[in-house]
Amino acid sequence: MKRMTLLLLTTMIGCFPFAEVRAADPNADLNEKLNQYVPVELTTDLAKLSSKQKRMLPLLFRAANIMERCFWFESYGYPESLMRDLHDEKAREFAEINYGPWDRLNGNEPFVAGFGAKPLGANFYPTDMTREEFENANLPGKAGLYTFLRRDSDNALITVPYREAFASEMREASELLLQAAELADDPGLARYLKLRADALLTDDYQPSDLAWLEMKNNTIDVVIGPIETYEDKLFGYKAAHTCYILIKDKAWSEKLARYSEFLPALQASLPVPMIYRSETPGTDTDLNAYDVIYYAGDCNSGSKTIAINLPNDEDVQLQKGTRRLQLKNAMEAKFEKILLPIADQLIADDQRSHVTFDAFFSNTMFHEVAHGLGIKNTIDGQGSVRKALKEHSGAIEEGKADILGLFMIQQLHEQGEIEADLEDYYVTFMAGIFRSVRFGASSAHGKANMIRFNFFRDFGAFQRQADGKYRVNVDRFGKATEALSNLLLTVQGDGDYAEAARLVQEKGVIGDQLAGELSLLEKQGIPVDVVFEQGLGVLGLE
């Protein structure tokens, strides 16, 4: 099987701490762990690309692999010693999937003997740093997206900017993006690549984020740099390096284009008091469908993303909005290989026909659209929701996006803009909870799914039948959607850290009955997620 080659961190900052290497556990059932992932080839029709565009791809793949190296360091540390001491090839393969010795689909439990729990702050912070020490430190930039925290010779906390920590990596990646820009047929793409090349060297990503939003006619797209903060489970402050390389599906994109115009009206219709929906979402945005041909770094770790909503910069979102990218080929693979088999096992027989790809695509798409709705800054002046809710911000935001996406579908259905049976969206949404919660309750997405599952169960939105399958109560499902939307938007607007923590602790957990049913899916051989076969060879360009 051809997978992304592991590139070792040979030029990182030697003073940074990293985990001690231990021997592999001979009792670990690595076959079972690897069988959680089904291989999928990332391909697309390259006939739509010009010769110059095809020449861009190797440059972008090389830049992606640099993000791969950086994410390894952020997740774990130097991988050389870990890989050297893992003599079992399957253990090495599983470590590559997880970017370290912790199983991301099993609550970050260690699968290599001798390792303890994964540090909540991954490798962004000193492992001996307490939350109190961080919060009491008078250290400018300590909560910045693009800084590591380390200790100086006097054991005091200091910040190290990414541009310094990854200086040689960023110089190389920047040069590759500049070379790719020279081959770009689309002026917007060329401008974005040049600005992104500069951002890698300066840690100032806002100009390139704005340029990325302004691209409209590009066929090739690339998302590269430190993006999401999910890897930082201590505070949710630090962004991790990632890369997607994408080819636009223009036919599908044209179908989606018209939904952006509904955003202001949808914002105004949110089921909360006006103060929680007073922000105006940017409308200079678009919805597009893509075939993704390369994942690297954060997005390639553990469970794989099938849609993107960026940029994350709250100021950019309010000024210009976001772009929502639906990764159609990855989505189709997960629907066929995972969601349909789950529905066969856990959805009531007479509702099984309501699980459709169109509903799955729409639920996923409107999830990404919903990230742009609601509130980005607390109503009492605490600042951004992300900083107010700290390590719980990711789970609450993902939960909000899921439930507001469904709320938006309800609203558009009432307006006649969506014509399919509303039950399709509800039943497919229910099946999707079972799919996503298998990623583990340790992730932001997993916690969000369990909060929703437990809230909907308590609300009577579904019932478990005597045969162990689940039946959606269509009327209660709609009401539960509005109630949970109200709750999560209020928590965000109030910056209510205590309530966010309560929701995660009380409802963001997998109960025994559901755990048993998820175990049944495993016994049936239904994979949890996909692992990609990707690269120039898979595309036929070698």
C-alpha cells in the first residue's frame, strides 16, 4: 500500500523537549487497530488541468510534506527514535496514522508500551507546565496561535514564534509556493500563493487569508500552514500545521453557489434573542465542491476531514466571511464504505431508505456554512468566544455548526429552497452521529457528537427499539434542533466557560449502551475511518 512517506524532523530546534522512546507492546492487537481504517485512493480527472497546472502539483506536494514534518513535532516531538524502536512494521504504520504513540480513535490511549497519557498541550507547551503557571505568566503572545511555549536557562516560560522554530522548513516551503505561483494560470491563485509564501516567514496570515477568500476562478486550490487548534487540548490556543491540495469540481460548485445569498436571513432567523445574532456574517463567500488529492499534517491525523470552513480568523470572518469547501471524493468514500453499513446495523429498517448521499452531502455542507453564523465575540466584552471557552471552544463550536447546519436545512426547506424529504436529512443526520462518534470522545468532534446524541435522546428526538436499532421521531427532532441551537449559541455568546465544561463533562461522554453498539459495528468489520493512498504515483504523474 502506498502511503505518505514519513519525513523525519532533522532540522528542528534541538532544545525542545520530546517524549522518551519506548519499546512496542507485543500484546497490542495492531491488526485490529489498522482494520479500523479502510484504504482509499485520492484521485481525480486530471484532464481538466493544463500542463503548467500539472507541473505545479509536485511543488505543492513537497510543500505539503514540510507541513507533515512540522505537525509531527507539534503532536509528539522528534519521530526518529520512536520509529527506530518500533520494530513491528504494523506498529510503525499505526504510529504514522496517529503521528505518535497514541491512538486517536481510542481517546488517545497509548498503543506503545511505556507511554502514559498524551499531554493535553501536545508539544506546544512544556510538559511540566501547569495551567496556573501559564495563566499567571506575564508573557506577551503566550495565547497566540503561532507560538510555542518553552523554558529558558532559568526555567522561566518563554515564547518561540513558529517562524523561528521552523525557520528552515518555512524557508523551503515558502520557496516552493513561490515556484508554484509562477506556474499558476489564475491570477488570484498566484497572488494567494505569493502572500502565503510570505506568511510562512512572518506568521502574519491575514493578508493571505483575505487573498484566499477573493479567489473565484482557480481550478487548483491549496490550504497550507498552521490552521486548526484542535491538537491543543490544554487551552485550544495553538494552531497546527496542515495542508490540503484540491481540484475544483466546477459542475457541483455551480449547484452550491446560490446558498451564500441566504446567510444574512438565516443569521436573522436563529432561535436566540437578538443580542446573540447581532453580528452580520460576511457574504463575499462561496460554496464549492472539490476532489482532494493530498492530505498532510493535522488534517491527515486519525479521522479525516471531509469539508473545510476557513479562514478561522474572527476578524476576517466578520469582514469577508468564509469559504466552504466540500471534499466530494472523500465524502463519497466515507458514505459508501462506512455510513451505509452503519445505517444497515443501527437505523430502523423502514427508515433506512432515508439515508442518502445527497442528504449526507447537504448536512456536511451546511455544517461548514453554519460555522459562519452565530457569534464570534462574547456579548459582555470578554473578547472572542474561542478565548473565553478555552479548551472547550472546539467542542462547542463543532456542536454549534452541526446543529445550526440542520436548523438551516429546516429553514430552507420551509422556504421551498430544498425540496427533498426533510426526513432524509434527519435520518441521515442520525446515522452520521454514529459514524462521527466512533472517532472517539476525546476529539472536539467526538464530544460535540455525544453532546448532541445525549441531548436528542433526553429530548425524545429518537428512540432505541427492542431490536437495538434507532427510530427518528421527526417532529421531536426538529424541536430538539431548535432547543440545542439556542443552548449552544447562548453558551458562546455569554462566554460561559462553566456551562461549556458542564456540557462536555455530563453529555460529551459515551454511555455503556452506546459503547456496546459501537463495539457491534467493530465486530461487523465496519471501518471507523479512511486512510489515504495518495501522491504523484496514484495520480499517474510519476
